[in-house]
Amino acid sequence: YNIYQLHDQERQQLISLQGQTATNLHGTLYYNITFGLPNNHKYSDTDLIEVLHAVGLWQLFEEKQGLQTLVGEGGTTLSGGQRQRLNFA
């Protein structure tokens, strides 16, 4: 679709903000991605991997333990940009 043909309200729904300092939770990659999402929906590994591909992170975690890779408290195992992209995911 062409973003310029969207109405302002539709365009606003496509925007997401991430502050300079991004933090993540101690736990698995899966936990960090699904934290805060509605519990009434089952998110498949394929869905989550697709999201990680979209933000350019899947290759990093695929080489480790995939969705079960541990993310340190505050995302200490990731660079600042990786933490921000994980928050977008």
C-alpha cells in the first residue's frame, strides 16, 4: 500500500516510538516479545520469528537458542540498537 494515500488516523496507527534507552526483561526472547500481549491468543513460533525477521534480529538469535535465548536483565546481552529493535518486535 502507499502510505501517502492513507488518512492521518490510519497513518498514526503505523507509527511507533522508542526512546533512546531501551530496556528488556530478564528471561527468554519469547518472554520479552510476548510480555504484555493478550493471553487469549496463542502466538506461534512462526509468528514470532516473522516479527524478528521484520526488525532484523532473527539471524542473531537463530545462531544461539532461538526463541529460548536468554536476554539478560535490562537487555545487557544486547547492544542498544538490538534492545530497541527487540522492543519494536
